[in-house]
Amino acid sequence: MGEMRKLKCLLMTQVLKHMVRGKTDPYTWIFSSVDNCYYNYNSRYLFEYVKEHIPEVTPYFVINNPERRQKLSEEYGEKYFIEAESIEGVLKVLEAGVWFTSAGLPVYGIGLEKGRLIINLWHGVPLKKIALLDPNLGRTARLYFRMIFSKNYSCILTTSSILVPVMARSFDVPESKVKIWGQPRNDGLFRRLDRTVWLREIFGELPKYQKTILYAPTFRDYNGVKLFPFEDYEYEKLQDFLEQEKIILFLRTHISEKEEVNRYLGERIRYLGNEQAEDVTGFLNAFDCLVTDYSSIYVDYLLTDHPIIFLPYDRDAYLDERGMNFDYDDVTPGPKPETMEEFFECIKEGLKENDPWKKERGRVNALLNEVREPCCGSICRRVLKRIKKQEEK
């Protein structure tokens, strides 16, 4: 959401919120994600659960982009997707008694927590410094963040007790507001997925394969990502290795880096960007191995107990820029190859039954993922219980 649009939304919300004071409906739930424009992250998965399983609740998802809203309405049903830019749209959001968000808020204002529950599902595990702990956040932005976000949240969700103080400091809320309720997007990892069908829906026919790898590096603010960052990298050798091992490798980078990716693509290296799958987290169990660097996607992937390979080729530069809440080596349970030959060996070792990193993955998984079962149902029950208690007062 652009700065002028945010300001307009904030002013409109401040005027309109007085019209619905004391009249919010606790059984109308609003869901939103990044910039009220994207249908992704934890908000998406919890919204779909509520839509299918909680009949007493009316769910709405805020999508301000009209083309995207129309497309989603055609797929899921027109009544579920709304905008929050007009007077009517803002009023509809303000009339709801429960808001869920993965980033930002459905509308911006001060004192919005009165008369409603505002639950920040967030969109990952804070291995890197986020929000108010981000060293790059300016003084004005910090003040704005505290007034618009921190003071409005009823609670913030996370995945383990070790993350509670980190989330509390990141959002400047009491630790009592941080709840270990899990991430709805991980529910998909506990269901059986027919990956052949899923991949065919996206790519059509693929060459015969036995294993699949997802390579999902982190976006860099200061520089573009360097894929396969090995001095001995050779395109033909990589293709030959994947052909010999009957592996398909899927590249998932930031949309702005798609052009850079094109030169790496081939029969056994395919691009799996937002256009192919807007949110891949719920389908991580389609892959036999993950390759990443600093992305917290690997924390979700730990739930599959499949091997992970890390390529932190610019560790010093990246960590100086963002900073980490944990010691990097202590929470990254996988090899860190520095040559392409080592990379090949790590893939072969990881895909064997006697994977040498299995025990270490289990340790980190227990540390960061205390919720290791589907959580959408339990989140909804907890929220409904709070509503019932309010009604009994």
C-alpha cells in the first residue's frame, strides 16, 4: 500500500470508527495479508479453514487490487473478497469483531483494538531481526509502528517458547500477548500430497524424476542473489548431475530477480515463482530436499524431516545488514558446501536413508517448532472461546 493511500486510509478510518463503536460483530472475521493486495501467508490458510469448517463465522479477505479480487472471487466465491479503500469497504472491516493479519492491518488507525480482537498471525519465524528490532528502521517509522501496529494487537502468534521474548521485543508488546499457537500455513505439511498431480497442474509434463529439490534463496536489499555461488560452477555439469540422479530442481526467487534466473533454467531446472504458486509453504512436502541460505522457510520445512542444504556465501554482508536473533550455525542443521562438487555430494548424502544431519534437524525442529500438528482448528477454538467469555460478561 503506497504512503498516500495509507494516509488516506488512516484518516478515513479515524473518522468512521466512531460510527461502529460498540456495534462490532464477533462472528464476522476479516483476513488480510501484505499491503491488502496478496492472497498469501498464514491469513490465506486460516481463511480457507474458517470458510470450510466454521459455519457460524462469516469470513472476508481484503484484496484491494480489483483484478486480483475478481480472479479470487471467480475461484472461491464472490461474497468472500472485499476491498478496504472506499467508505463502504472500511466500514465493513470496522464492523467485524475479529481481524487476522499476516502483515500490516486491513485498515490503519489508532485505538482500533477497542471492541475487537486483532490477531497477528505473522508470516514466519524471526531468525532475522524483524520489525522494531530491524536496525534499518528509522525513528519516525518506529513511532508509526508502535502507534498503528503494536498498540492495536490483541495477540501475536509464534511457534515455540524460545521465540516468545523475541516476538515481544520485535513488536513491543508484553510477552503475555505472544501465543504459541502455530502457523496455519503449516497445516498442509501434515496432509498427504500427490506431488505428481500438483506439479503437473503447474508445469504440465516433466522429465522422469525420482527426487525433487526446492532452491529458495533470500531476497537481498543490498545486492541481487547469486545462484549456485561456486567458483567451479558449470551449467552443463549441473544439468548432467541432475539428469544422472533423476532430480528436478525448482528455483524460487523474488519476482524482481526472475530475469537473472532465466540463464540457469533447463530441462531439469524449472522456475517456481509467484506466478506458478503464489504461496508454496503449504506444499513444501512435495520436495525431497531444500536449498536455502537465510530464509525462515527452512524452519517450516523442518517439519517434513527432509534434508536441508545451506548456501550462505555472503554471510558477513547479509548478517551485518539485517542481524540475526540466533547464532546462525546453531540453528541451521545442514551442510554448507563451498564448491559445486561438495554441493553434489551433499545432495547425494542427504537423500540417503542414513542422512548424517537427521539428529541435528530433530534438535532444531524441537527448539523452533513446538507446534507439530495442524493448528487451524485449535486457533479458531481459542478465538471462539474468547468470544463466548466476552458474551457472558
